[in-house]
Amino acid sequence: MGLRKKKFKGEEFEILDHAEVPGFRKAFHIIICVAVIYFIYIFSHVGH
């Protein structure tokens, strides 16, 4: 992670730059899907 300079419409800005960790995005999506399924299961049994 570090700072990188980027030009936008003639002005120069410093932005944060990072290298994406391989597999992180896939793991994030799997965790979100499991959480959504869990909440559907829990809330479908609330009224019983």
C-alpha cells in the first residue's frame, strides 16, 4: 500500500494504491452469501 500520483482533468492528485489480495473478493462473496442464507433461515422461523 502506498501513495500514487494520478492526473485527472489536468490536475494531479495523490491516491492510495494497493495490490489486491488474490482470492479475497471470492471469499468476501462467499461469506456474504452464507450470511444472507443464515438470516433468511433465522427470520423465516420467527413467527412459528
